[in-house]
Amino acid sequence: MPATASQPDRPTKSSGMLIWRLFFGFFGLIAASVIWFSTARPILVLPRIALAPGFYLTDQMGERFSSEALRGQITLYSFTYTGCEDPCIQTSPVMAQVQARLPEVQSSVPMQLVTFSVDPDNDDPEQLLAFANEMGADPGVWHLVTGGAPQLKSVIGGGFSVYYKAQEDGRFKLDPAFFLVDGNGLIRAEYLSAEPDIDIILRDMGLLAAEVDHSEGIYGFAYEAAHLFSCYPR
């Protein structure tokens, strides 16, 4: 009697149920992880707001200074003019306090400060240097920059969307603002106040520095997940 070919095993009903249970269990675990990550927020990041404008200007030392020189560094930007007096609120003391407290940010990532003058007719490098010395600006850390009026308008008004306008008395109407930019040239925080909380600025610098310091391997994926689930500080 000829041998009959063996029939392949067919999946049983119980094995099919097991597959479905594993399927739903896997996605349930993912959903639970997403909920935990978005609520517990084990890693905090700053949002990636927009690309900061590029520039090529002149600093208080009379040297050419560009945004490319700040690649790989964390930079706090501000805007003022040396003739800013009452009722104009001079924001440079905030920058001076941040400069003094930079050692509190524990990181190998360099920190820089940049202040744009909105008054190129009066704030030439010599005037900016005198003002920088008055404010105690370290030229290796804090750069006061100027340039042609069209360049400044493009960077300040167009790139950072900071409003300023010359008045008939020679003063400027200027909206106070500070911006924190990461080493990739992305705006990560905005402080639209003449007197922002310096503790918050330093905290945010620390968050950016930690993101850079832990950007490799599994930590890099964790930080990208934090961006995905909007784990932003309150």
C-alpha cells in the first residue's frame, strides 16, 4: 500500500489566540510606555522653535564676527543700543549677570553671549568697546556686534522678529527680547521681557548642554523621544 504524504500541521485555534494576545500585548506595552514618558517626562528638552538667522558683522574689537563662529556652542542673544536710557530699559545688565553665573552651568559645551546694537550710526566698534568695558564684558564670551543698517534690520527684524524703530529724538523704540540658540543654529527658547528670570535662562542653558552631552547611543534616542512627546519644562 503506497505511503501517504504527511499533512503539514495547521495552526490550532489556541495558537491563533496566542498570536493575537502577543500582538495586542506588544502594542499595549508601547501605548503604556508612551503615556508614562509623556506624563512622567524623565527627560526634559527645550522645543526646536525655528532656525536662527545667519549674520556676518563686526564686534567690539573691530573683528569680523559671524554666526558660523558659534557653531557647536550655546548662545544667548540680546538687543540694545548704548544710548538706551530712561525710559528705555537697558537689557545689558541681564547679560552681565548671565556672564557672571555661566560657571554654574556644568558642561563641556562652550557658552557665548551676543548683543546686537540697533544703532549702527552711533555704535561703532570703538563705542561698543567702551560700553563693553563698562559692563565688564569678557571679549572671549560676550560679543557686542554692529553692521550696516540693512544687515541689522534683516537679522534683528527679519530673522529674530524683534521690532525696533528710530525715533525723532534719536532714541529707539525697541521691544526687549532674548533668544537662546543651540550649536546647530536653532532657536530653543525665547524670553520676551526686559528682565527675564536668570535662573530660568541658566536652567535652559543646562538643558541644552545636557542634550549635547548625552547625544550619543541610546541616550540620543531618548532625547529624540522627549522631543516627540513634547517633554518641555514648565
